[in-house]
Amino acid sequence: MNLRIPILKLNDCLIVSIQWELDDQTALQFQEDLLTKLHETSARGVVIDLTPIDFIDSFIAKVLGDVISMSGLMGAKVVITGIQPAVAITLIELGIRLEDVMTALDLENGLEKLQRELEA
Amino acid sequence: MSYRSSVEILTEWDIVAARQLGRNEAKEVGFGTVDQARITTAISELARNIYLYAGKGKIEIERISEGGKYGITIIASDEGPGIPDVRKVMEDGFSTSGGLGAGMPGVKRLMDTFKIDTVVGEGTVIKATKWIR
Ligand SMILES: Nc1ncnc2c1ncn2[C@@H]1O[C@H](COP(=O)(O)OP(=O)(O)OP(=O)(O)O)[C@@H](O)[C@H]1O
Ligand SMILES: [Mg+2]
């Protein structure tokens, strides 16, 4: 049951596409896997695509926020892509502001944004 | 007539089961995608609170109707420690577990009505309703 989220490497970026509903264990495992992979590959950027995700609760939001801060500590920038309208609305109503988080509409835009950031 | 379904919350996996039940019910009752997400999120928060703070309990989903309106009530009940200061836990950012403290005030905003009955040492019952607009 505890499937791991695959993390792909493309040039100096890691790409994560979250394809199914996150349970707590999978979310925490993902946090650990991503940081390990950042360390192993010295990647400088991460794109996390949430297109198929249809809700985010406070726990998952905290894990995502932590992943972003932790990646920052390790010198990598994170872009979140594909947040559905319903997810954006419920996150705000929950009172969660993913402030200072880079976002983009989709994976392609996210990668472009990340490249620009890394070149800057 | 009202129709009720329920999930016992004993393990972390039951949180997933409860929100899946909630989403299916919300869909069947006729809620749109945004309301489905609101209801799913609210259930997830209440179920996780049961798991974290009471150890075990129950999430019930009731289909309701009144004067041609249709909706869903989530009933989250446990026989855990209860909540000593309800006003505090309804504040954004209050958490005794290092969480975001977004759960309870969040559920109140996501749903149309929110009612909490809690007795220290006896447990907590939270009822939250959403109507189709
Ligand atoms: N069923 C419950 N029984 C006892 N105490 C509870 C229960 N639900 C919530 N609480 C208390 O209320 C506090 C606030 O809950 P809330 O869900 O708002 O935040 P949290 O669970 O701490 O963090 P988050 O939900 O953002 O991850 C909790 O820290 C806990 O002390
Ligand atoms: Mg909570």
C-alpha cells in the first residue's frame, strides 16, 4: 500500500509528479526521499506537480511547506505546479498561505520558471 | 429520512477511508467540485484530530434535506480527553502538537455550520453541515 512517489532527474532539476492521493506516511516518506535525492544529485531546483491532487489538508500543506523550506536550506529552489482551483480555494479557507512559494500553471511553465530563476 | 454512513477511525489509513467516503457521498448528493474538496478537507481534518488527540473515534456522514435543500452533515465523535478551552482551539494557529493549528478554524470556514460539544475526560462531538447552494 505504501507506494513511493517517483523522483526524476532532468539536468540539474528534480521533477516530482504526485499522481495519487497522499496519505500521511507517503507524504513523510516523500519529504525524506526528496531531501536524500537532493543531497545525492546536487540538483539546484525542484518542480512538484500537483495536477491530479483534488484536495490538500493542513497536514499535507505542512509537509509541502516544510519540504520547500528544507530544500531551500539545501540550496535548491522549489516550484509548485498544477494547483487546481478547488485546492487553491480550500487552502485559503483553511487559512494556509503558501507565501513566498513559487508556483506555475503546469509542469512546462514550472520548469521554465525554474530555469530562469537558476540562471538569474 | 436521512441516510448515514460511517468509518471507524483507528489507524492512519482510516483517515484516507473517511475522506474517500465523504467525497463519494458529496458527489452523489450533487455537490460541485469545489464543495467536494471543502467537504473532503473538513473530514480529513476532523479524522486526523480524532486519530491524533483521541486515539480512536468515528466519522459519520449524514445526507440531509430540508425544505427542498440538500446537504451533508459530518459528525466526528470520540471518547478522548475532550477540549478544555474551545475558544483557544478555534483560533488560527493554536496547536498542541506542532501542527499549523489550521484544522478546527479551517473546518468552520469550509462548512456552513459548525457545532462542538466537548467534555473534558469524556470526549468530543463535532457536527458540521454543508448545504448545496
Ligand atoms: N478530538 C479532539 N480531542 C481533543 N483535543 C482536540 C481534538 N481536536 C482538536 N483538539 C485540540 O485542538 C487543537 C487544535 O486543533 P486543530 O486541528 O485546529 O490544529 P492541529 O491539529 O494542532 O494542527 P493542524 O490541524 O493544523 O495540523 C489541537 O492541537 C488539540 O489540542
Ligand atoms: Mg488538526
